Amino acid sequence: MRAITIPDSGGPDALVPTDVPTPAAGRGEVLIEVVAAGVNRADVMQRRGLYDPPPGASSYPGLEVSGRVAALGEGVDSFAVGDEVCALLEGGGYAEEVAVPVGQVLPKPADVDLVDAAGLPEVVCTVWSNVFMTANIQPGQWLLVHGGSSGIGTMAIQLAKAVGAHVAVTAGTAEKLDFCRDLGADILVNYRDEDFVEKLREGNHDHGADVILDNIGAKYLSRNVDALAINGRLVTIGLQGGRRAELDLGTLLAKRAAVIATTLRSRPAAEKAAIVAAVREHVWPLIEAGVVRPVIHSRHALDRAADAHREMEASTHMGKILLLTA
């Protein structure tokens, strides 16, 4: 089969289409014939040599796919060969086939194109696990999403609005902010020339954010804490703005607030299965009802993965970037 390998870390051209052995479905696994794979910031970091796969995971990039079940491993009876599915991966999605633990496989939602379904697993599981399962956002509360026009951002806006929360977002252009508004965002902040702490306070009567979903890290840490409401929860899921920063514990104590840092890729399979099960129970009905949808920016052929990474690094996209195997 064809897969995208990374013989040496580097720029987008470090992604090399290669003929590799086809995986087999082990016990408790599903072999998926991949139709499309989602491109994520973690893939870019892996290509640069900054984010190694967990032990035992495929060395090929790719954390989510859609496709058809090609084979079932021993002990799997919840899917059948030919079923249309999508799946959350530890790696290996940039390939024509991939073996996945059955607990991380989801049926393709009704009325969602099979290709577009590749843009769902990573973002939905990330948003649901962090904003809902960890931060426990409630109807009427405020969510601040940094990078509102990203794949994760567009899903966070939709899911928060679907449960009756209010949403503030940051983004770097007027076009991206308009896109976020169309998805339901209430407060729009251009981070290039506006202060999100001030804009949030102005927009929601000095309440602040009950939950912040942050992919920046150190650069925004102190301002995120300033933006939190009383009993607020800051959930950091990325380090695009660095790893180290000072934190004023006095401000955190005064607000009775929490700072939480999480990752999804390195979690044990049992935890991922629990997240996927929660997504299937709570989010899949919203998608099938048309309340929430995958937001797809562009599609590239698998062999043109380098172009997809260039597009992601240019940060011009709004929604998900996909790779197609055919």
C-alpha cells in the first residue's frame, strides 16, 4: 500500500509517499480501507521532529480517517466488512489502510459524505473531552476559543452553541471572524490588533470566560487567567506560543479557577474508547440532525501531503484540510 513516511524531520517536503507493508487487524482491531485522512497541527509537529508518536504507534502521520471496514480482528463483532466508518488514531492515517482499536471506530454519521467524515474524529473527540467532559461547560456559560476558525475552533463553536452556551473567539483576519460569526460565535476578537481580555469583558458585562480552550500555551497564560470568570476553567491543549510562563497564583486563587493541560493522542486506549463512546452518544445525534457539521476547507491527494502541510502552516484555512487516497 501507499503511505506518507517521514525519513528525516524537516519541512513539508520531508513527507515522502512510499510503498509500505499493509497492516493486519490484530485482536480487537478493525482494518480500515482509508478514503480520506484529516490533517492536524500535530502532524506538522511530528514532521518537524517535535512530536513523536506514542510507543507502539505507527510512525506514519495522521490522527483521523474515514473509509470502509476491510477486515475484522479476533473478538470484533460490532462492525461488518464494508461498513462506512471514521476513526480516531494514534498515527498511521496518511495511508491507504490502517488498523485501529475497535473502541476508537465510529459509524459514519448519516447524511455526512464519507470523505468529509474524516474531518470529524480528532476535532470532535478533542472538543468533547476537553470542553464538556473535563471543563463541564453548562448552558448559559461563556466559552472562549482561541483559533476559532481552525478545525477544532469551528467544532467548538458549533457544539457549545448546540448546548446553549455563549462563544467568544479569537482569529487573525476579518474573513475568519466573519466565518466564526456565521457558525454562531457571539464575540469576535482580532488578536492582531485587539485585546481578547478587554473585548470579552466589554462583550459580556465583565463576566469573563467560564471555559477557555487554548492552543497557544505560554504566550497567553497570564492573559487567559485574567480572562477567566469566577470558578473558570482554562484548558490548554497546545503549545504554539511556547512551554514556559509565569502564573500569578493569587489571581487564580481569587477566582477559584483551574488551569488544566491535556493531550488526546497519548491517552490509554481505554480512555480514548470512553471519549469515543461519549461522542457517539452525545455528538453523533447532533450531526445526524444537521445541528453540527464538519467544516471542510480543502482536499488534497495523498501524494500531495506536502501541499496540505504548506496550507496548514500558512494558516489561511478555515476548517479542516483533508487528504484523499484516490
